[in-house]
Amino acid sequence: MLRISRVALRPAYGLGRRAISQSSKAIKSEVVFPGSVKSSFTDKLKFNDPSQAEPMPTYRLFGVDGKQLDEEYELPFNQEESVKMYREMLTISIMDSIMYDAQRQGRFSFYMMSAGEEGAAIGSAAALRPDDVMFAQYREQGALLHRGVTLKEFMAQLYANKDDYGKGRNMPVHYQSQKLNIHPISSPLATQISHASGAAYALKIQGGDKCVICYFGEGAASEGDFHAALNIAATRSCPVIFFCRNNGYAISTPSLEQYKGDGIASRGVGYGIDTIRVDGNDLAAVHRVTEEARKIAVRDQKPVLVEAMSYRVSHHSTSDDSFAYRSRQEVEDWKKRDNPISRMRKWMEARNWWSEEEEQSARKEIKKQVLSAFSSAEKVEKPALKYLFEDTYDQLTEPLKQQKEELKRLLEEYPDHYNVSEYEGGKSSLD
Ligand SMILES: Cc1ncc(C[n+]2csc(CCOP(=O)(O)OP(=O)(O)O)c2C)c(N)n1
Ligand SMILES: [Mg+2]
């Protein structure tokens, strides 16, 4: 068989259309299809069978028993930094359990827990710089906490009080922080992924050394937006870290019913994106992987995909009872077997960086802080009623003006049906 190196025939990838058409002036003995990247010709008819391909391995630094696997490797963080991240995991886990119970008591409308995924969120956020731009899905409160969102800010959003940056217009858990470069969370799945590619393209045009991180679940990766976002980021070479949390479920749909291929990681490779799979229960491994991903994104100005494997220990949300579609035993087994908090605690204790006494006093102190933030937020007034109508248009449109007048009329006509005193400025904010 005649073997012709396509490298010799084709101009270097990236030279563009002009270079290709120039080379076509000279008649070559072999064709190079414009859409083929590196394919050579073969006379063997063979379909690629993905089930025969080697699955992408899952990188980890620490085993379930807390033992460091590569003993040569030196952790990039000291005792103080480790304790800080560990305490952040405890804070999220305690906040989640208190807010879950508070929602069940009817004190606010909705909550989402992140039990089992604290390590992936905090380990990744800790590897970034404060001015890297963050897009989250809704289960990454750990990343937000690490970036600097305070308990007061979490609570203001959950209670939709007047301190909420979204002015009480969104459902709980839709956090945002302009000052911390965190875009508002939005419920329609995967919309943040294409926004993230766009933001990364803007950063690229501006120049500089920032990147974007975009969190999403493996279920969100079934949306068309995921594919469009990865493809545009790859073809436009945008500095974005796509961080997929593969927690085994999209509400009641198990991951293995969402795809037939090698998880979400294989799709990154398909789009020509540098990709790695990591053990999401291993905070140190997630940190290392994200640090490397950041280097690639910023230095080479291109996207990276990280698939962090974990298990969603909690129900999907306060509107879900997951025991309708998975056994209690499955969840109990996961809780006992491994989770990011117990794994990190083991390796910290092995270094004498943490003890049972410190654990007890940290948990007590954090619980007090969360309860205090939560009861203060409950007492703060709600945002002014006028915000119902503002901020979509620069000036109120005629229909909006009419709706505002109508609301005022209803409040005056039925004062017993509406407790306007809990809103900043009461009825008068509509004047
Ligand atoms: C476009 C769209 N379709 C469906 C939903 C309903 N929905 C909310 S969360 C969710 C599951 C998402 O799963 P995954 O992305 O894996 O994230 P996880 O909840 O596991 O963290 C679904 C289907 C939605 N919010 N938006
Ligand atoms: Mg999921």
C-alpha cells in the first residue's frame, strides 16, 4: 500500500484557508480533505468500537484510607491552608444540614445540599485566583464560600431579604457576587456553560492572565448548550476550565442512563480539549488537577475539561425524596465508605494537623456561626416592592407602569391580605 504522510502534504494546522488554497495550486498525488485533522488512509475496514477503548483513568493523590499514593509528591499547602479548606468543608456541610431542616420547617421555600461534593468545590476553587471568573450550577456553595461569599450573604439570598444582591427576585440558592467575580446562578440547565465560553473569549480578547471556571453536573452535559459551549471554546481557543461534577445522578436519572460513552471526559477529547478525570472525594487531587488546568488555560489560551467523580449523598433538593429511586442502603454505604471530609481528615490526622478535640470545637463554633447568620437574616426586611418592576428596562414601559398601579390599587383595596410592612418602605416604595 502506498503510504503518504499527510503531514508532508498538508500545510500546518492553523495556517488557515489561504495557505491551503495556495498549496492546491501545485497538483499533489494525494488528496487532503479539508475536514480531516490527522487522519491517514487505510485499506482495513474497521469501525471504532468505543467499548474496546481504554477508559480514562481517575487521578487521585490519596486513597480512601487517607494514605498518600505517590510518596514523592509534596503537598502544595501547609497545615494552616489545609485546616482552612477542611473547615470550609465542615462549614458547608453544617450549613447544608441546618438549612435543609429550616426549609423543611417552612422558613423559606427551597434548598439544595452538596453533601459528598464539598471537596470538589473547595479543592478546585482553592487552585484559582480571585479574579478568575466563576460560573456555577447550584451545588457549588463550597467554591463560593472559598471565594469569599459570607454566611450573611448566603442567608440574605436564601431569605430573599433586602441585602440579597438579586433583590429577592430569584429562587433560593441562586447566589451571585459581582465583587467576587461570580456570575448569578441560573436554573435552566447548562446555560452557564455557553456564557462561560463567551466570558472566556472576552478575557482572551482583553489579554491578561485570567481564566474562567464553569461548574456543571453530568446531567447538564446532556443539554445542547454543553456541546455548543465546548465546541466554540475549542475552536476559538478560550481560556476556560469546564469543571463537571459527575455525582452519579441527575435528579432521579442515574449517570449510566445519561450516556453510553466513557462519561463526560470522553466528550472533551472529542472536541479536541485537554481533559482529565479526577477523584472528586480527594480534595488534594482536585486542587492539583485544577491548578494544572489553570496553567494550561492561561498559558496556552485554550479550554480544559475536568470531570470530577463523586456521589450525591443528599437528596437532589428539598423538593426531592431520593429514596423513591435509590435505596437507603446505597446512600448509607457511600456515607460510611468514603466522602471528601473523612478522607481529608484522615490524612490531616496522620500528619498531626488535626485532632478529635479540634474537630469537636470546630463543629460547635461553626454551628453557632451558621445559626446566628440564619436567625439574623430571617429578621431583615424584604426588598422594596418596586423592585418587582425595575431593572429589566432602563425606563418603566407603559405595561409595567400599569401593572405597578394595579398592584398599588390591590394593596389599598385588600390591606388584610398583604403584609406589606415586611417589605422595605412598605407600600410607599410603589409611589
Ligand atoms: C433545561 C432544564 N431542564 C431540566 C431542568 C430540571 N432539572 C433541574 S436540576 C436537574 C438535574 C441536573 O443534574 P446534574 O447536572 O447532574 O446536576 P446535579 O443535580 O446532579 O448536581 C434537572 C433535570 C432544568 N432546570 N433545566
Ligand atoms: Mg449529577
